[in-house]
Amino acid sequence: MAHFALAKILNGIISFRELASSNLSFNEGAVSVLLRQAAWELGSRNSDSIRRVAHKVLEDESFVSRLIATLEHRLNSIRSNWKEQETLSTLVTLALRALSLSEDPEIIDDAISFLRDAREVAYLWCEKLSELLNSTEGSDNDSYQHRILLASAICQRTYDVEANHMDNLLSTALDTERLVRSSVIFYETSPSESDGTAATELRETLLHGRRILHRVEKRLRELIRNDPSGMNAAIGTSMEGVTLLGQWQFIAADSEIAYKTLGEDTQTSKRIIRYDLLTGELLINGHPPGRLPKRYTNTNLYRMMFNAGLLTVIPSDLPGAVYAATKKFGEYELHFGFHEGVLRITARSSDQLLQLVPRDRLERDFPRSLVDNYYHWLDPSTGVVEFRPIADKWNPSKDNWHLSLDLHSPENCAMRRGDITLVDINSKLYQQIAEILARLDSSEHVHVTKLANGYIEAELVRLKLRLFVNDEGLLECRELKAIVDLDQDIGCLHRLYRKLVLKSFDSKDAIRRSVVIPYGEVSILPSSHGAQVFVELPPAECKRVRYFRYWLNDHLRTLQGPHDMLATLYQCYLHAVTGYVLPDPFTGRLGTDEALRGLRQQRLFTSMALDTDCILILKKISELTPSRHLHPKNLRVMQTVTWNLHLSQILQHDDFHPAATAIKDHASKFSAFRKDTESAEQLGEHGDQLLMSRARVINSRWRVPDFGGSLAPPRDERPTGEPRDRDYQNDRAQRVYEIAVLIRDWPSKVHHLDIYDQAKGWTWASAKPFDGTCLGEYDLSISDSFGSLYDFCRNASRDDTFKLMSRFCMITYGGKINVGLLRSFLAIAFSGRFRDLPIPRYPGRESLYRPNSWRVAGQG
């Protein structure tokens, strides 16, 4: 037994040392339970002291003083970390045991001071976790709610002392406020009593909280009667937005129910507040504070205002509203209710009542940015809607836009900000200006305003550009110091929709032209006049659109932009996709050639890391070169070429892929000196390198020397291969050649066979039409198509040379019809004397020839 007692003492000393050294994780449940059990265990009797053997160490006043000091040190280390709830619970338990078993007044004061400090920490954790719970939604809610319950339970436990210490720990209005507020939170976050799934430890926590409230009931009732300020502050916090003053009433002298009645006025109705001292239950007009139902939180209006946040609400005292948020927003308290099936959010301050206007009510009447970037508050008493920025939605300002509504006279409605008036988006003036500026951004992001002096201004909100109508009636840009050119053709970048041409004057009054192009995803759409190129702007939610300005250099015949890699690559890509088979009038070069010239600039070969946008542009430029793969993959006999179907083949230059790869590879050489991985991304696989090289050689004949024409390797290094069309020794090829030459020459006399002699051996002849396919002509039978060939030739003329050549060369290549007989049919075409001699037919039958019934008379 002596050894067991000694072990208890050593256990206390070891635990104290561990508490100081932090070798153990006191936030672990198992460690916390072990320490609480050691603190509350009675153990063996001590014959030398009224304290048990396990508690004998607490007779050492220096030990207890150091213990409390260590508790304070550990408390300070976890003060801002609300996840250390098990640690805080253990610290409170040890402090309660030290207070209970100590007699030294100084130690008692230190223990009481520590418990008050721990109470404040637990209370602040409750408030912090409540804010997190209100701002999130989903699986984290249950976790936050459980942590709030534990933090409020710890706050309550700081009042779990003997009667002789109660007056020291529950004596001020602040003590009352902390106890009542933590009890309200404890009750709100507790699971239902009928919930049988609660863990044993949680059920013990709930019972312990009830026991504490029963113990302090009498003392708490006395404090509420003597000084109700603490009670008013606690309930006012639970009903944020409501200021409570005056005394609380009790149903009976010793009743646990305290209540207060709030009077009614023109804007509020009567409310009765009830608080249960034994449970912490708070009721307003018989209803507890709670969460808004999903019917409210699932509406677009609620999500627009609060995202996924959850609000604690109480019954509303505002006529027409059902719930009111306990939290105050700025100077406003929010009320919620449904009107004709639509959620209505009302904000009430001491002197104003506002209603939130749903955004969909304004979409057709205002620019998109004034709808999406603002909250719209209607004052029903004045008929004015204030447009407040999202970042400042709770503060009114004279600098905000104000919409004055006049339902009796709509023409008197006006949108003003100071002395500036917004032009109606449905007006002709707005449409004219927006049509011009639509080259840079869509009209929904354009603001047109009228100043007090009559000037008209337009703002491209997302590009941060402002323009005004000058005295000459032209749009002039303040930031770019240029006017919109009436001539929007710059001689290049044809079929690019998103661009605006400007002109300005230099110091010598010489005109300088420039073009502004917004940056975005480039899309290519086919059309009857060639590919149309569009710059797809960022979605409406994006508040910023980047743009580049390029100057037209009339001396160098080039576009010159900012010394920015992305701007240069973007310009090259636009030149490439807007090119044509003829040179651009301004540059004098093809669009593809101008793009390749830009890609060869030495300033693009940088040692700096390539950002994501640059790599994406290089990848798009690389993809302009068609990919070439062997088909089948294991044989070098054929190839599969993948073209961009939206672009002309002449624009898909073989040099784009090598040029883009060279820029990317040069930057990659210096990656060892940087901590970047961006440039390690490849530009894409373009297939077999030999096929790519071969294509460059073959296509070089169509290129000018500077842009592909001089890139062919020496003749002795060129890959060789005999094409199939060079088989001069083939008999079929020779026959095809003879027929083609015959048709080309169109002779007046032709050596031919007698058709009748050839037809005598046939059992029948047919006039089946041609099926129109090469394979059908390849396998053509003369008896099946006699009538069709005759009709085709008798109606032919010299203008049909190529039609005859195409069909008869394919028939000749098939080899199933005698060439002499084909010459006979061609003689019919060359003579032109059979146009009025149609083929005879049997009614209802395809067969037109029977040797025993009639004969065909040949004509030479």
C-alpha cells in the first residue's frame, strides 16, 4: 500500500512536469481522461492528514503555486487556438482541484484569477466558432456545432465550485453575462434528449451542465434582481440588434423563469422574452432562436447576399416578416419573409427601412456591371433605389448611384450619381455608342452617362477606359489620348472582329493610327467568305479585361506593340489566323509570313520563365502546323495528316511548330537557374519528324525565300521516293494518257471500231445511269451503260472536255472496256451530229437493244 501511495504522489509530480514540458499532447482525449481521473480520484486515506494520499502533494504551497503558474503559461500558449478544447478542459479541472483542496488565501486568489481567465478564453472561442458556423455550410457544420458545445461547457465549468467560493466567481455583471450567454449557447447546440445516439461522454457533459445551473440558480437569480445589466447584455448578444434595459421579472419569487416584455410601436410588434435559469433555454414569443429554414437559404436572393453562410434567427417583430437575424449588419437588423412566393429581405435601422431588390428585376434595364457588382436597396417611403457596392453593402453614401422611381410617370425615372445621369440602355444614343464600343467589350459592360454640362461620356468598365463625345461628334478616349477612327480598316488582321482603330496626333500634328485588341481566347468560325476570327472575352463575372495597343508604323510597314512577350506572341497568332492567299495591303506580306517574322525576333528568346498565358499562345501557334503520323504506325507507307478544318491549308504553315518550339526550348535551357516548372510543359506532339521534315521540303516550292522557300536541304540530302504517277511503263497508264490526249486534241476524225460489230455478241444493252462514283466508273460494264455513254457523248461539246476526260480516263484505267470502243463513243462527241438522235427504248423497260428484233445503223 505504501508503494501505491508513493506512486500516486509521483504520478502527480510527473504529470505536473509533463504539463510544463509539453511532452504529452493534452489535446488528445485519452490523455485528458487520464489526467481528469487522476485529479478527481480519492485514493487511499492518509493517517497524517485530512487529505488523501493522492492529494498530499497539494499541501505543498510552493508546488501548488508553481502548478497554477504553469497552468497560466499553458493557457497563454493555447489562447488563440480554439482546437485545444481538451487541453483547456484539463487546465480548468486541475485549477478547480487546486482551488478545492487549498486553504492558502493567496493560492485561492490565484486559482480564482486563473478560472476567470480560462472563462474568457472559452467564451471567446464560443463567439469565434459561432461566426465560423454562420459563414459555412456543409459537412463542417456538425463539427463546429460540437466544438461550440464543448467550449460553452468549459465556460460553465468555471462556475462549478463549492458554496464558499461561489461569491468570488459569480459576483459581477460580467460573471452573469458570461454564465447566461454560455448557457444559451450550450442549450442551442445540445442534441435532443430523445437522441439515443449521443456518446457517453457527451451525455455526461450535458448532465454536468445541468448540475452546474442547478447549483448556481439561487445566486444567479439574486444577481439578476440586484443588477440586471449582465442579464440584459447576455440576452442582447443572443438577440443581436436588440438593446435591453431595465429589470427582469420572475413568475414567482423562487421561479427559475425570468421574462421581459418589449413594447410595440409603428414598426415593431410586442415581444415576450423568457429565459430558463435551470436549462439555459431562451424563447422569444414562445420560439427559440434557430437557423433559417432551407426554403429561405436555398433561394437565389439569400445565396447572393450570404453565399453559403447560415444565420441564427429569432421570430421577427416586423409586420410581414417571419424571422429576424440575431446578428446585426452594420447599423441594420435583417428580417426575412415571403411575399407572393418570393423571398423578401428587409433591413431596418433606427431611421430607415429598406428592401433588397432581386437582381433579375434589373437585368433588362441596366448594364451588367451595375447589376452584378452592386446590392440594390429600395426605400419604399421615398421610392429611391440605392446601388451599393458589394464591398460596402451596409453603408449608405451620396456617391452611390440612386434610382428615383415614379410609377405614375415612368419618363421621370432617373438614375443619378451626383450631377451625373445614366443614359437608358434602351435609348438610341446608348445603342449607337455601344455598337461602336462592342468591338472591345459587350454592351452590357458599357456605361453611358450625361454630365451636367451636356457632355456625353462612355466607360468600358472592364477595360478601365473612358471616352467622351468631343465637339466634332467623335468618340475620344481620355486614357489613350486618341479618337475613334472612322476608317476601321488597317490593311491587316482582316476578319478579326474584336478590334478598335484609333488615331491621334503627334507633336508635329502628324496622324498616328493604332489598334486596340482585347486579350482573350481566340475562336475561329468558318463562313462563306473565309474564317471569321473572334476574341472570346472573359465571362461576365470577370471584372477585368486585358487589352493590347499596337501602333501602325508606316515606315517599317508593321504593327508595333508593347515590349511584352505575351503582346508579341498574341500579335503573331492573330496575324497567322487572319491571313489570306494574298499579301496584306499594309504589311505587304502574307499573314503567315508576318507571323513567322514576329516569331523570329530575338527578344522572344528570353532566359526568363514563360508564364502560363505565353505557353498557351505558343501551343496554339504550334498547333497551326498540321500533325503527321504514320499509317499504319508500324509501316512507312502512308501518313495521316490532321488539318484545322476552320482554316485554309495555306495558313497552316509547316514552320509554326518549329518556331514555337524554339522559343520554348530556349527558355527551358535556363530552368535550372529558376524554381519554375511551367516551361517544362511540352507544346504537343506533331507526329513523325521525318514526315514533318519531308512536308517542309515538298511545300517549300510554294513559299517565298524568307519564309520557308529557302529551308529545303541540299538535293543530295532530300528524302527520295518514287511517286506512283511516274510509272511510265504501265500499260494502263499509257492507255489513260492516250485517251486524255485524244480528248484534249478534239480531232475531227478518229480511228474507231464499228459499234454494231461489237454489239452483235450482246444479249441485251442497258441505259442504266452512272452511279457518280470513281469505283463505279472503274468497274463499268459497256452493256450495262451503253445507253448512258451514248447520251453522255451525243450531248457533249468542246466545253465538256474535262468532264469527258475525267470519266473516260477512269473507265480506261479500269480496263474492262476496249479502248477502240471508247474511241467510237468519243467520235460521237467529236462529230456533234448525233444530238437529235436519242436512244430507242422499250416502254417501261431499261433494255434498249435486242439483236433479233432491230439493228442499230452505224454512222461514221
